[in-house]
Amino acid sequence: MKVTNVTKVYRPMRKVGNLIKDIFRPKQSKHFWVRICEIAESKKDKKEQIKKIKEFLENRIRVYENN
């Protein structure tokens, strides 16, 4: 594949388009987005945040066992 300047600019824009589709059309997408606070007051708060995130992901991600 020939690499040109147009290709280098176009491909990152494709990723931005995928982000927008995932956010505005969540039912059609296989991906989802989570907004998480980056700052914790203490190590205890940090562990609680991580625990909540893990619980959320466990509940949100579905496994199809066809194999």
C-alpha cells in the first residue's frame, strides 16, 4: 500500500468517526464509553473507585458462549 500524506491525515479521522458513532448510536455499536474521575482523595477512595468500575464492567460486558 502506498503511503501518502492524505492517508496519514485520513486514518486518524476514521477513529474519531468511530468514537462519534459509538457515543451517539450505542445500540448499533459493540463498544461503550465510560467517564471516570482521575483523582481520588485517598488510597481507600481509589480502591473503592476501582471496585465500582470492575462491578460495572462485570455487569455490562456480555459473553456469548457459542463455541
